[in-house]
Amino acid sequence: MNEELARRYEAALRETLGREGRMISLSKSGYRKNYPDRVPVFNGNVCLVGGKVWWGDLDLTLDEPELVALARRVGQTVYVLYESDARFCNEGRPLLGRAVYSVTASGHSDFEYEYLERTRDGTLRRRQSLPETRRRVRAGIKLDRRWGR
């Protein structure tokens, strides 16, 4: 964690995202079951260009307005990364290019379009899986009974 950046923006982080390490549910699978279309990021990391400044559970469906407000307050792009992209080997240099979600100070957002979508009400939701439409190739082996001996 970039302690200097975290201290500099401590008030903005606390007022928008709350305390570090917050949990949105005791059960990840239970949360996903109860809210299948929401976009939770468990053990998420909030980063700025200089490094990680906050960590905890986020629900992008509900927390996006706070992330937009944070980006405006700090005057720079805010990135949300999965745990492995900003911890362990990546603690010193978070992988910002792999962000699940990012928002600029002007309010322009970017997210994983393959898995997420913005609905008519403006919230981010998990994209419904599309039905399988491509034809499957079936292959089989026909055994000659003469070889079975």
C-alpha cells in the first residue's frame, strides 16, 4: 500500500468508501446467490497511479457513485483491481491495466465489457450468460468388430 497517498487522501477515502477492510457479506457465495446480477469485488483494491490506497469489499452496482465522487475529489483516475492484481507480488506495482473498473476525474468510466454491462437505470450489472448458439462438432470412432478379437 502506498501509505503516503493513502494519508494524503485519507479523508476522501473514508468519506466515500468507508473504512479499509470493510466486508459486504460474511459469505461470498451467499452474496452472489442473493444478488446474482450485482457486481461484487471481494477483497478489492482501490488504486491511483501512484499505488494502492484502499482495500476491502466493493459492490460496483451500489458503490459506483462513491468511486466517481472519489475520482472527482482526488482529481485523478481511480482503479478497482481484483485482489491478486494489487497484492502479493504486485503490491508495489499494481497492474492498473487489468482493472475491473476505472473512472476518471471527469466521470468517464471503463469496465470489463465482456462480463459487465450498464443497464437502462445506469447501474453496472453482471452480464447474463448468452445461450450457446454455435454448432458443436461431434466425433466418434466406429470400431470394426473384426478387430475386437
